[in-house]
Amino acid sequence: MSAAFALIRRDLALARRNAGDTLAAVAFFLLACGLFPFGVGPDPNVLARIAPGVVWVAALLAALLPLDRLLGADHDDGTLDQLLVSGLHPAAIAAAKAAAHWLATALPLLFAAPAGAVMLNLPADAIPTLVAALAMGTGVLSLLGTAGAALTLGARRGGVLLPLLVLPLAIPALIFGAAAVEAATLDLPVRPHLAMLAALLAAALPLAPLAAGAALRGAAE
Amino acid sequence: MFEARELAGERGGRIVFAAVSFALAPGAALLLTGPNGAGKTSLLRVLAGLGRIADGMLLWDGQPALEDRIAHASRLALVGHQDALKPALTVAETLHHEARIIGGDAVAALAALELEGLADHPVRILSAGQRRRVALARLVLGAARPLWLLDEPTVALDVAGVATLGRVLAAHRARGGMVVASSHLALPLDGATELRLAA
């Protein structure tokens, strides 16, 4: 267990050293949100109407950016082999990688999300719901993304394959996440939507690392 | 006792080595030789539990070694042909992080491979031989692990580096550790059994 935390700590130290990757994801998110007013026009009502979905899609796409290097870099330089002979269970390696991805990429996006929401005229009282829903939704994406990254290890064009594999699986999280924010803007109850997101996270939490762990072992062979 | 019986390994659906048998007692060393493509690296990966066994058995103290892969991984230390280093971390950070993951004493590892002078250098600026020394320092972190698997450990090392490695390996074998190494160059392994793989 402490070895898994040590792995998270190592990956976070690396993420701090290569802070450009995190900044790139945050900048991509803000830029994607900022493009929509140019595309659909500056009408505040239209922007507020589409804001929940736009912020969600932009956040999911931004969180995908570093995924192909999450395991790919370790696979290419031999670190993955070292982790597999460290005595850590492959599923624990995958879980640690997913946690590192969430902490290094998704958490900064949560801080940037209110800025993206304001650009799209999302009512301010919906922002806490947005952040809470994104926190869980990006958790689901980190877990599914780690499994996808493990499955595409060693595949040519794995970086292209990965979003094709992961994004369809993220649709349920997107539906309930955007619905929660929309409910918050209309003063409807948000808890059912957040509970569904929590359920998705609870399902992905054990399953994705197990799948990713098996794929990691396969990739080493 | 680490034992292979009629072991065959495959890579990419092709058998790369077959009918490999050896028995390694505590303190013993096995030197893998053979031309390029003979399957030395594949054999080391199979011994590490990373490769795919096509046929035969791998035994640890008479029990199938890979039945519990986590237990097998916990008794070995591997230095592959890749150094597995992160350019952004310094030498000391690399070894401290690794020590937290696999156990061992990072300061002792730095000292054993004579890396103290490089401790604050980022791995990015090291020469190939210096990187190899950092990768080999992993063995000292894994000193408590009985089985060391080395793939061309002396590549890029200078004469002093080879001598240092020789001392580390001798100390490990004196503790009752086992070493399996592949090399085209002369290795500082006294009294090692040679296993020649045919292409």
C-alpha cells in the first residue's frame, strides 16, 4: 500500500517538474470554452443554455490530453518493467497511475472550471454543483482513461486509438454531469444526478484498475 | 534454489529460445552468452516473470515460481537493457523515490555505485555510463532480494564502473544472493556457470 502511495508521490514530483503538461491541459480547457462564444454568438441566454454541456465536454477532452503519455512514457523507458517487478500488484500500479492523473490534471481543471463557466455566462450559483460533478466525472475519466491507456500500450497510433476507446465509455458520466449542472441552473434537485455520478465512480473504482492491471501485464509480454 | 527445466519462451508468437535448463544455488551466478537474437533478453524477461513461457517449468525452492507472480517479483531485482530513468529527476531523487517504492536504502545505494558526486545532477545531463550506474544502484536498493537479473549490465560502463559492479555483485553473492546476467563483454563474475544460447 505504501509503495502505491510512493508511486503516486513520484509521479506527482515528475508532474511538478514537467508542469507544462498540466498548464497545457488547463490552457486547452479555457481556450475551448472561450471559442464557443465566437462560434455560437455572444447572446448571453444562448451561452448560459449550452454552458453545462460545453464546460463538461471541454474538461473531458482536456483531461484526455496527457493520458497517452501516462503509461506510454513508462512503457517506452522501461519504468513499467521496473514497476511490474517491484512487488506491487499490477492493479495497484494502475490505480496509482489513475490517482496521479487525477491529481496532476483533473484537480487543476477543477480550479479552472469556474473561469470557464463564467466565460459562458453560467449562473454563479450553479458553479459549486459544476465543480462537485466534475470532481467525480473526471475521476471516472481518470480510471477509464488509465484502462484505455493500458490497453493501447505498444499499439501503433495508440494516441489516436485511446480517445476512440475512452470517450464513448465516458458518455454516461457526461450525461449525468451536465444534467446536474443544468438542474442547478433551473433550481431543480441536483442530488439524483450527483448520486448517479457517484455510482459510476464507485463502479469504475475497482473495475478499471483490474482491467488496466491485466492489460499492463499483457503489454510487458 | 532457482531452477529452470526445459524452459522455452516466445515473443511475438515466435519461439525465441527452447530447452533451457539450469539450477542456481544461493551464491551462484549464471552467465548467459550467445549471438544477437539468441533470446538472452527474452530469457531474462521470462525469469523476471515478464515474458511469456511457451513450455517447461521455472521453480523456486522446488515450487512453481510464477504461480504467485507478486511473490516472485518481490524476490528479484532487474536491470534491463533500458535504464528506466526519468530525465527530469536528479540522481538522489530518483533513488529516494525508488527506495520508497521497492524498499532499501537510497544513501547506501548512492555510495555503493560511487554516485555521491552526481547526487544533485538531473539525470538529463548524465552520460550513458553514469545513467547505467544509476540504473545499477537499483540492485543495491534490492539488496534484500535474492535474485538479481542483469541484461548487459556493463554496457557504457568505464573500467572503474565495471570494478564497482564487480564488488557489488561479489557482496551480493557472499550474502547468498544469486545472479543471472547476459553479456557480450567480460563480466566481473568469478566462477559463474556459462549458459550458451544458440541463435
